[in-house]
Amino acid sequence: MQKTLSIIKPDGVSKKLIGEVVRVFDSAGFRVAAMKMKSLSRTEAEGFYYVHKERPFFTELVEFMTSGPVVVMVLEGDDVIKRNREIMGATDPAEAAPGTIRARWADSKQNNIIHGSDSEESAKFEISYFFSEIEIF
Ligand code: CMP
């Protein structure tokens, strides 16, 4: 079984989409192995997105990710990294396939409701960034 990290971003929380998103994951057959709500500090957001630190949108991304609480989750399932990214849809909601989370609810490339790890390597880093072993069920 593979694991991935999912974050319902501040826009997803403020739009009251926590339940909708978890329902999508349950319906897909993913198992929620860990979940917590937290406010990211600037340092935490910068560290999480360090791979994007040279991108022009980095400062705004950090502002956005620290603008309100997020819900971080560990999801488990067969091929869950790839399947979760399919279910989320493309980063830009205008390009996201119909029925995906971002096509349904996202407003922009930045305010795109949800994050999901993009590889086994990033899933390992991202899960350990937010959860210790004993918090993962
Ligand atoms: P996420 O999957 O969390 O990974 C990096 C995030 O940066 C991405 O979702 C978006 O929220 C944001 N992002 C990516 N590309 C752009 C862009 N061109 N403009 C603004 N924000 C972006």
C-alpha cells in the first residue's frame, strides 16, 4: 500500500469543503490514515514548498498558505499518489478534467483548494514534514 500527503488549503477550508473533499477520498477507496487541522507559520509554508522557492509565485503562495488553517491528511491506497492527482485535477482549474476537485471548486492556479504529493520521494518528505510515525494509523 502506498501513502501520499494531501492538504486542504485555506480556500478549501474557508469554502466549507472539508467534508466534500473527504467524501471524494472515501468514495475513491482511499483510507485516511492521519488527519489534522493547523495554521502554517511562514517558516513551515516556506519549508514545505522549498522546491518552488525560485518561482515568481513563491511569495504569494506562502502568503496564501498562511492565510488561514489547513487540513493535512495522509491517504493510503493502491497507487494512491497517481490516483489522488487524477482526482485533484490539473493545477490550473481551467485545465482540470471535469468532475475533479479543482474543476469543481478551485478559483485559480494558486487558490486551487488542494495539494497532493507528486512522487514517492515527495510523499515521503511531505508526510514526515507534518506527521510522526505514531500519528499515522
Ligand atoms: P500545489 O499542488 O500545492 O503545488 C505548488 C502550488 O503552487 C500549486 O499547488 C499552486 O497552489 C501554486 N502554483 C503553481 N503554479 C502557479 C502559478 N503559475 N501561479 C500561482 N500559483 C501557482
